[in-house]
Amino acid sequence: MLKRNVGLNDRVVRIVLGLALIFMAVVYPKVALGWIGLIPLLSGAVGYCPVYQVFKISTRRDPHKRMTIGFEG
């Protein structure tokens, strides 16, 4: 099973961008580049990005980490 590595804000941006690109491909069928919008749409919907996996990046918040405000010390 793939571990999710895309956070909520990142997912929303990917889904909106993907839908916008697909919409452009439908409105302007001669521009096939719009179908590349399937990639961010799918990665946003699933919550997993293989490029993030390669570079060991995660925008997902760790549910076990306690949020703190200010300085600890």
C-alpha cells in the first residue's frame, strides 16, 4: 500500500489545477496538453505523489505530532 504524502492544501490545489487543465482540453480540443491535468487530479484525489516519494517530501501533516505555538524551552 502506498503511504499518502500529499497534504490537504496541496491536494486541493492539485485537484483545482487538474480540473482547470482538463476543462481547457475539452473547450480547446486542439490543445492536447490539457489532458496532462489528469496527473495532478489523480494525485490530489488519491493523496499520493510518486515524485514526492522519490525526493522523500511530504506535505501531509503528521497526525501524531503535537502542534505547539511559540517557543519550547
